[in-house]
Amino acid sequence: MVKLKIFNMKNFLETVNECSGVVNLLYPDGSEENINKKYGIQNELLQKHRENKGCLRLSLSIPTIKDYFSIVYFTIGDC
């Protein structure tokens, strides 16, 4: 699991959609939902990002190590 603060949501979602495996969004109740190429969920995240004035905190589970590093690398480079 990784906790991220996303500032550039458009590029973050592009990075997620390039992943080969699932990218699970973790909810406080313990449930999870894949957001890779799930455009309805991604639109909801974009809306929350706008409501939070350009910043959104997410907890993700990324089982494929290559995908994990792609997302973490993107997030670090976004700061």
C-alpha cells in the first residue's frame, strides 16, 4: 500500500492507465476498487480533485512492481 498526495491528476491518471496490472484504490472501510482504465471512477476522482482545489490524497494497492514504481516515480517527480 502507498499513500499519495496527487497534484497533477490528469498526468497521474495517464500514468495509471499505462499500467499493465490493477491499480486498486483503497477505501477507509477496507474495500478496494481497480481504477486502471475505469473512466467512470476516474471522472469521480477528477471531480474530488477539483473540489479539493487541486490536491487529492489517495491510498493505493499496486501489486505489479513495475506499475508501482511507475506511479511512485511519477508522484515524486510531480512535487
